[in-house]
Amino acid sequence: MLQTFRALTSAQRRAFTACFMGWTLDAFDFFILTYCLDQVGADFHVSLKVVAESLFWTLAMRPVGALLFGWLAERIGRRPTLMLNIVCFSVFELASALSPTWPIFLVSRALFGVAMGGEWGVAAALALESLPSEGRGFFSGLLQEGYVVGNMLAAAVAGLFGLFVAHLHPHGFVASWRMLFVIGAMPALLVIYVRSKVDESPAWESGRTARAVKKAAPKRGFGEWMGAMLPLLHQYGKSFVFLTVLMFAFTSFSHGTQDLYASFVKHDYHLSVPTTSWVAMVGSFGALMGGVACGTLSEKFGRKKTIIIAALLAIPMIPLWAFSHTAVMLAVGGFFMQLMVQGAWGVIPVYLNEASPAAVRATFPGLAYQLGNLLSSHNSVFQAQVAARFYGGRLAPAMAWTVLIVAVIVATVTSFGTERKGVDLSTV
């Protein structure tokens, strides 16, 4: 794998690194909230169920960002759009930290969702269009695991803050959550690297050159671009609907095992914030390994088969993951659960890009991904409601049922898809 990365040109490595870091820091900004839901609720005097609504609004607004930033990426290029996107999600993260009231915090998280929704599609297009077709599965897995690394960083930072504040004031962590969000605004500095070191996607550059040679019409506004998109969506409508349904299953898979996980181990097992942090980090290591391994294996066994096997192998992990009795065994269960969940996810960037029309590759995958997110955006709220109504507030049974049902759905939907491993991504 290291040899595969070394085989890239310096320009390709810089492009991939920037996209990986963008997705990592974006995920950090999202997951930092999941580690302080209780503290945010205490500060604003609202319940866990109400705080979970902020996760819903972040996820629900992501399709807006996918469409908006996808349009910009097709119009002005992947690189400048990525820079603008990083600035946006950093600004809205800072706005979350400074929110004086719950409604303002909720609006800040919704606007953050718009920015977060645009990052993945633009970054995946820039990265995969800049890379050779050989080893594309490996890079897909590695790129997707930027999301996991972001979760891991969020767990580490939250854990360190929990340790630090515990020595200062017994209730200090209630106030310290704002500092976590201030740290989350620092990704704006990544723009400097993208601006100075990263080249535009060769595929987009070649498309622009071709348009200039043909004396193409001036750049279209958003309305005109949407008008041009509609025939493509009609032409590839069945494929788009399939990918959206697939991403609904996938986002239910990941968010169903991640968003309330920190609250689950704290509430059901009464673990401290630092212990919760390292349990989550062990799971993130499993996710990182699974994404890279399965992305690489998809080059040999195909995208579909790899996804199906990884998804179904999550089911035997449920007892260890949800019903263990010690922090160590919970961590082991988390490791193997995320090994499988994120193993399946590691194939997704390349699978979606290979399945998308070249002319809208910065929009089509990201929009399908984020519409799937929208459909599953109430997942954490639903899990909390089920736990409160049927299990006396215990989250373990609700999360276990989620994995069992969704893993089967992921495998079933994937089986109906088309295998397009190795399709040309060098043109737009």
C-alpha cells in the first residue's frame, strides 16, 4: 500500500493529501458534537433528544451543500470550490461555538450541514480525477477513512478536554464544549496549503480546454446549469435513484453505529468522558483498517462483492459491540464493528464516482450521498426515541436492531447494482 502511494507524482500526492485532510477536518467538526451532547444540552437546558435534533439538521442540510458546491465545482473548478468550502465549514463551526441561545446554535449547525454536504463530492472528484486508475480502490478506502480519522481526532480532543477540565472544576466541561468548537474552526488554515500546493483536477482542466477550443458559451448561472442537469438526471434517473437508496442504507449504517455511540457507553455503562474517548478511538482504529483493507480488496474481488461481505460480517459483531460488560470488551466490539461498517464504506467513493456521468461527476455522487443522508438524518433521534419508549432509556438494544436491519438492507441493495470497476475517470 505504501508503494502504491509512493508511485504517485508529487502533484497527485498533494491533491490527495489536501482532499483527505479536508474530509478529515470536516468530519472532526461534525463528530465533536457527538462527544459533548450532554454538555451542550446542560448549557442550553434542553434534553438529549432535543440536542440530537441538531445532528438531524446538519445531516438534512447536506444535500443543499452537495448541489450548491457541486455546481460551483463544475463551473469554476474543483480546487477553488474546495477552498471556499473549507472556509465555510470552519466559519459555521466557530459560529456554533459562539451561539448564545439554542435556536442560534441550531441554525449554525444547519448551515454547517450545507458546507459539510459540499465537501465530500468536490474532494472525491478532485482526488480520484487526479489519480491513476491502478490502485483506485485503495485510494478510495483511504480517502473515505478521512471521515474516521476525523472521528478519532474528535474523540481524542474531547477526552483530553475532559481530563483537563475535571481537575479544574467538577462542572467545567459544560462550558468547555465551546472551546472544542473553536478548535474545530482551525481547518480554515488548510486553505493556505490548497492554494499554494494543489493543482486543479486534470480532468476538469482538459474539459475547460476543450470547451475553449470549441468556443463554448459563457459560464452558466445556477438556473441554466440546473436546466442542463435535468436531462442528465432523467437519462440516468434509475441509476441516481438506486445510488440515493444505497446511500440511505449506508448512512443509516454509519450514523446508526456512530452518532449516539459516545452517549450509549456513557449512559448504559456509566463510563467517564476520558474512558468513553479511548473506547471510541479503538473503534476508529478498526474503521481505519477496514476502509483501507476493503477498498484495496475491491480491486481484486470487485466493488459489489466486497461491500456485501463486509456489511453482512457486521451482524455477528453485535453482541460484543452492544452487550459487553466491560470497557475493554466494548472497545474490542467497537473495533470489529467499525472494521466491517467502514470496510463497506471504504469502497463507496470509487463506487459512486465510477457509477456517475462524467459531465457531473462533482455533483452526481455527492448529491446522491447527501440525499441518502437526508433520508437517514432522523436516525439518531429515532434511536433515542426507541430507547426511551421501549427500553427504559437504554440505547444498546435500539443500536443493535439498527445494525441487524441496516446491514441486511445494505447487502441486498448493493446486490442489485452494476459493477463498473476500472471505468475511465480521466475526462469530464
